[in-house]
Amino acid sequence: MSSDATFFRKQADQERSNASEASLDNVRDRCERAARSWEAMAARAERTEAMRDQRAAATRAASTLATATDGA
């Protein structure tokens, strides 16, 4: 997991904690919305990292294939 996703999840945890401690409904709602937003950012960061890893693997495979083909 990327450091960005880890950071975003920690922020979401903090917002959930803030929500549980809030005595006002509107503050609790705001904290819960913020937690959902942080979770969405974490999920997006993880998807981006996975796509980047797939692209890098495809590039390495293509490079290896090109090198093997050039040598034949």
C-alpha cells in the first residue's frame, strides 16, 4: 500500500474518532462525511498505484520481448 493511501486511511480514522466524540449532530455528520472522503481518496490512491504497477510490468515485459527478438 502506498504511503498516500496509508496517510488517507489515518485521516479517515481520525475523522471517525472525531465523529464519535462529537456532541452536535452537524459536527458528527461533517466528520463522517470527511471520513468517507478520506477513504475514497485512499481507494483511489491504491487503484492508481495498482495501475502504475501493471503499466510498469507491461513495459518491462515488452522490453524483455524486444530484447529477445532483437537478439534472434
